Amino acid sequence: MIEAVAMASVPLILAALGGLISERAGVLNISLEGCITAGAFSAAWVLTSGGSPILAALAALLSGLLFGGLLAGMHLGLGANLFIAGLGINLLAPSLAGLISQSVWGHKGTIRFGVDEISRFPASGMLIFAMAMIPLSFGALLMMNRTEFGRRIKTAGSTPIFLSERGIPPQRTQLTALLISSVSAALAGMILVMRIDAFVPGMSSGRGWIALVVIWLGFRSPIGIIVASYLFSLIEIISGRAQGIEGVSGTLILALPYIVAVTALTLATIHRGKRKS
């Protein structure tokens, strides 16, 4: 069970860590859900065309840069509301994936690939990714607290005028943070695809939104994100296994992770409000 939870949490941790970086820079990336979809579809497209997992990762990375740049351009360049722009990308990504899928494969359904080398990836590669999440989180913690770049990110989110007075445009730091965040979410989408050897419409299943919740439940800390991601992955696995139990509503079970997310976020908000007062 522990191994299954660790492997299931990998996409959520990646998306949440990326979201944390942009949040600290003062530009919370609302488009994580769309970036996950874009990364998943881009990776599936490459793998279906006979490309290697490395090329699939590069395709996902480029899709993250594209959508991150689009969000940054709308918000930082044109002054669009960050929340509305992010929602727009969340709607654009699956629509664009469906349009391309219809043009290339003649349908908007599941895209499968059956190369032997790829089909063996989930058993070994996912475990490697799961093991890498803890050192990655510690690395993110050190980056945020011990490097010049990390300090610029936090300053851009708290006192951007401090950067401006020293000749450093805060928008440049926020742009970098948004790009990192979007790429991280897109790579999370690639991992989702490689777990099941297919792209399924809607396969992000709200992970981008849950990643935003995880950021706050993890107290805006990389280590806290690990713990919160494990919790949600455990709930997801339990809800999946409980679907076959007689007398239990399948719809309610499937909704369990989202019910927990909303409840936990509400309780955390109330708790923080009481601490401030």
C-alpha cells in the first residue's frame, strides 16, 4: 500500500511543487489542470508516433513552456486577471487536445500505444520517480531558502518594489516562476500517461485543482506538500478499491477525494483565520 501511495502521488507532488514556486512569486498558477492535460496529450502524441520516453518528456516540457508563456503573456503582458486567464487555459487545453486528436486519429477518445519498452515503464520508472520526490522536495526547500533565485521569488511575491529599486524587474522573476510551474505540471501529465500507456480525455481528473489545495494544506512548504500529496493519494486509492463494495454509492466514492479536498481546505482556512485573530 505504501508503495502504491508513493507512486500515485508523483504527479500531484510535481504539480504542487511547481504551483508553490509560482504562488511564492505572487502569481498563483490557476492553469495547472490545463498544463497537466497538455503535457499528457503531448507525451501521448509522441509515444504513439514511435518516439522515445525522452522525446515524450521534451514534448511535455515544451507544452508546459507554451501554456506557461501564454498565461504569463496574458497576465503580466496584457494585464488580464490571473484567475480568468488560468481558467481560460484550463478550458483551452482539453479542447485543443480533442481538436488535434480528431484531426490526427479521427476520434476524440482514448489514445493507446503498445510499445514493449514503454509498457514496462510503469513498473520500474514510476518507482524511481516516487523515490525521487523526497530529495526533489528537499531540493526545492533549499532552493527557496538558500539561493538568490529563491529569495527573488519570495521577494517578488511579498515586496516586488524591493526588486524594482535594485534594477530587477519583478515581472521577469514571476515569468520564470510561471514557466517552471507550468512545465512541472506538464511533466506530471506525462507521468500520468506513462502509468497507463494511454491518453484518456479528462485523465487529469482535477489533479491540478487538488495540487492547489495541497499547497495550502502543506503550509506552503515542499515537505508539507509531500505529506498532503500522500494523504490525497491514499484517499484516491481507497476510493478506487471501495467501488466494488456492495451497498456503497460508486458516485460518492469517486467524489471522496474532492470532498476531502474541499473540507480540508475549509477547515484550514478557518484555523488560519482564528490564529490571525
